[in-house]
Amino acid sequence: MKTDRIGASFWGRSIVMLVVVLLTLGIAQSVQATPLGQRLRDLAAQRGRLIGAAAGWRFFVDQTQKDLLKAEFNVVTPENDMKWYCLHPSPNEYKWTWPAPNDQDPRTYLCSSADEYIAFAEANHMQVHGHVLVWHEWPTDEQGHEYSWLPNWIKNISATSLESVMRDHINTVVGHYRGRIQLWDVVNEAIDCNPNCGYRQSFWNNPNAMGTAYIPKAFIYAHNADSNATLIYNDYGIETINPKSNFLYQEIKNWRKAGAPINAIGIQAHIGVDFKDFQGFAKNMQRFANDLGLDIYITELDVQMNNSTQYQQQAEVYRNIVQTCLAQARCKGITTWGFTDKYTWLNYVPWGGPLSNPLPFNECFQPKPAYYAMQEALGGSHGPTFMLQAEAYNQQQGVSGDTHNDFIYNVHAGSWLRFNNVNLGNGFTTLKTCYAKGVDSNTTVQVRLDSLTGSIIAQFNTTNTGGWNNFAELPVTITGGTGVHTLYIGFNGNSDVGNFDDFLFEGTQAPPPGPFTLQAEKYDAQQGVETYATFIGFVDNGDWIKFNNVNLGNGFKQLRLGYAKGNKTKTRIEVHAGSLTGPKIAELTTTSTGGWNTFKEKTTTIKSGTGLQTLYFLFAGGDGVGNIDYFTFEKPHATASDVNSAAASEADNSVDETPEDADSSDTSSYLIYLPAISR
Ligand code: XIL
């Protein structure tokens, strides 16, 4: 049994265990994780936004994580290291640096040197998001112990000293980093909505001391210490218009009356894959931006999964969050809380656990679909890529997983996994497997097409990664396979092949060889349309069809539609990538072709879209959109830069459009004439 990534005995683990984990991290294979396409920070910078991540748990011990952080992000938040416990551990002691982790002082396993963050950020041209000056007590530590990120000494100070202690802390800390920390979370989580929204009962909110006035006062002291820093009120559960954000909205006005120089709100955005109210999110940001003149930062984004087959769903939430932020000029930045599923606080809280997988990079620091969704939403493109989760097989022999974990284990010689309908497009070049293995044994993994004895497109030997919990990435070359196949992953040799988490397929930027056609009636899912032998009919307003895994390579310039339409209703076809509300990559207006059997063609420019995409064709603007025969993607882009210039150009999204002859008042009913289809 080799399952203890976050074992059942987890809650009882001691600091000593953490030592072991940290030491293991130290010897983890260091791989250079470089996702396809452009880096997030370059894309965000082009849009004038910040893209960041929190890093904690002594992130400096892990070189790969550090490399990824500086490559991808232009702002960093110290996850715990600027909390009182680390920065101000005793009344007259400010600890800007901490020694390396050691058993003499267990705090060294929780606190990194704040000064090192600043140095790291400056060396890599990143901003620093200071977190946090005033926070209530946090009930648990990484181990689930009763604990607080407020040091014990402070809990003994008298009500009469509370204000001066807070003021001195803010003065000293903000002053120490004046000009070097651009953003400060001044007050964190001061509102509590359980059961009704009001001010949180907390150590700070002491009626015999400052009462709730501690909030405006904290802002005033922070401003006095660094008048150029952006001062933020940060909280969770304020993403949409709800009682908590309403309360905040009102109270900010009162804080201002009390003199609080507040510049921005921080929306933490600890959300789940089921989050859907992006409109409410947009409207909420709008009122804080427009009515209160505040900037907005998304400060702690993570998207918790419930089971291990939700990578794609999670990616769409990330995509929508980035899009919603970009659509709001005052949404200045997005920071994720951690950035790899290996180091996420959700592994250590009761409502999280190892199935949460909330971040854009996986256990092996490989980019998940969520990463590529963010990249695309920021205007980037990448070559074909997709990720198979080992445990999301369609059929298997001899492997097991368990409900606490999201990988497969007990993988012995003769075990295999089968994945149906894997679209290899024009072929992938690299397979990166994320696995862990705690013994030396002679084993081989083979990826085969269509049967257990089919042709091998990739193979590798698994080696000892240093432990059954120590996941590492192994890249190998893929030697064949295009189009849609059943994939078999077979395990051979000795027993104990490994614990397997993900298989990441990556391609090159090479475009598909030429134009290709999607037959309308060959959709993977649909709403409201009817299928006839070679076309779809009864296509009405709101109907849609979906095609999975369409390989757009480096992108196409033109979309050709074959359709017939016998009415004059003004209607259109929108092509969306990823989801029905994903980016609109093309749009066509359908006009009467002179009859429901008179098929004609029409073309339009494709604005964006590369790599493997789920495409939605959404029919809108009225009923009787047409009898749709096919969609041809043509004029492939030769290079990636070609794609970008096309995406940047807004011009001309309706080439060849025949003049609009629609009579929008024509809502008369129509019939599909079935018996004699000629074209
Ligand atoms: C969390 C850290 O991620 C954990 O490592 C730590 O044990 C507790 O704090 N809201 C916040 C963050 O503002 O400071 C919290 O960070 C997560 C919730």
C-alpha cells in the first residue's frame, strides 16, 4: 500500500513529520517546468494588470517552485511570513529574517524571511503584496493544530495598550518596507456573516479598546508610514452582490468618514468549481469601482474541486474570473493563493483535502487546464496540449485509488488503464507523467493505441522518486498517433510501478496540415436542434451544438459555413471557445438563401483560438437560424505571431457578408422541407 500522500493520520502529524516532508522536498528532482506559450506575467503586463501568487511554507526550499514563480508572476504575496507570528514574535522583536528550518525552533518550519521575499521580488522585477497588518486569530496551523498566527504575547496585553501596540506594529513594518511593498492588506476579514452580517468579534474589535474604530485607524497608521502604498481591505465571500459585500459597501463609507485612506478592496475568491455568478461578480466590482472609486484586487484565488475529474470545469472558472477582471478597468490584478496543488493551504483545512486540487499547476508543477485557460483569457496562445488524470480512466485492470486521494496506486505488472476517445489531433510530441515511486524496481510503462497490443506511441521506465508521496515529472518523446484513439497505458516488469497522478500531452505549434470541416450533425452535445442525415434543422434562438477537442493548431483565419434558410429572420451563429460564455472567436449572420433546401456558403474571419478547443456554436437572434450543413476552418496561420496579430486586429469580422436583407419583423413560422433535399 503506497497511498500516504496526505495520509489518514494527517491530523495527528507532528512538526517532526513536517520536517521530514520539507527535507524530502529538498531532494525532490528539480525539473524545469515550462508551460507552452507565453508566460502569464508577460501577457498580464501587456494588459496593464498584475498577475500573482502567494508563496509560503518556506518556498525557498524548492527551486522548481521558485523558478516557476518568477517566470510566471509579476507580484508575490508572502502567504504567512508577514503575519504577526513571523514578523513580530515577541513584544520588542521584529524578525525580518529567519534561520533555515531547524528543530531548536519549530517556528522556522512555518516562517520564511520576509526580507528574502523582497529581495527575490526585486531581483525578478516583481511587486510585493504585503499580507497582512491586522487579522483576527486563525484557528489552525498547517498541521491542523489549534493555533494562531497571532503570537501569544499579544493576547496578554491590556485593552489600554491595544491601540499603541497596533500602531507601533504598523509603523514599524510598513516603515521598514517603505517604497518596497507596493500593496498592503491593511485589515483582513473584519466582517462576519454568521449568522448576520456585522463586525467580527475579534481580538482587535475590543469594546474596551478601539472597538470597530481599529479599522479606520489601521488605515490611517499605514498611510502615515508609507503614503505611496496601495491600502487594501481584504475579505472572503465578497465576490458577488450578497449581504456581506453589501455590508462592506456601506461600511467603507463610514471608514472614510472616520478618515480611512482606503484605496482598494481585496476580493479573496476562495471559490469552487461550481461558482457561476460571474455577472454578479462583475456588477459587484462595478459598484465598488464606480460608486466608491476603489481599485479591486483578486487576492487569494483558488478554485476547489470536489472530485478528481473536474480539471476542465475548473479551467472554465479560472477563465471566467480572468475575463471578468479584464472587463473591469479597476480590477488591477489577480493573485492565486499558492500556485501548485502540491502546496495549497486547502490540503490542510477540514473543508479542503487532497481532492481540492485548487490551483493552476499540479503536484509535479505541470500546467493544468486551468493554467492554459488563464493564459488564453489573458490573450495568449499555446500549442496543442491536454491532461489525462490517471484516475479518470474509462476502464482499468489491477490498479486502485482511494477516496482520500486523487491518484492511482497498487500499480503492478500487468495492470493497465484505458481512456476512450482521446483526440491526438495532429499528434503530440511530449508526454510528461507525474508519478511517485518509493522503491528501485525494474518497470516499464507503455502507451498504446486502440488495444493492449496496439502500437506503442510512448514508453518509459519509472525510477525511484524518493518516496511514494514524492511526485515528480518524467518527460518522454511521443513517437506517433494522430486523430481520435482509445489509449491504453500498460504497466510491465516488476511490481510497484508507481503512484500515478497525471499524464500531460504536449504538442508543437505546428498547424494542422490544412482546412478541415466539422459536419454540423456530428456534434458531441447539443441543445434544441434536430438532426437529419447530413445537416441540422429547427435551429432556434438559444440552441447550440458542441464539438469536443477541435484542433485549431496555430489558428485559422476563416470560417466557411454551408447552410440553407427560407425565412428572413435576422439571426446569427456565434462560435465560442471553452464554454457558451467563453471567448467569441467568430460570428456569422445568417440571411435567407431563398429556401430551406437552397444551400449556400458564407465566410467570416476567425478572430482567435489555437490548440485543442471545445467549440460551441450558439444560435441567436431569433428562430429559424437555418438548416446548417457544415463549418469549414480554412486559411491556417503559419506562425504563432501570425495568430497574435490576427487576434489583435478587430477589423473585418464579416468578410463576404451579403448585404443584410433580413426583415427583423419576420417572425412567421417556417417548415423544414424534408422529403426532397437537393443541393
Ligand atoms: C492561510 C495560509 O494559507 C495557511 O498556510 C495558514 O496556516 C493560515 O492562513 N485568508 C487569508 C490568508 O487571508 O491569510 C489565509 O492563509 C487563508 C484565508
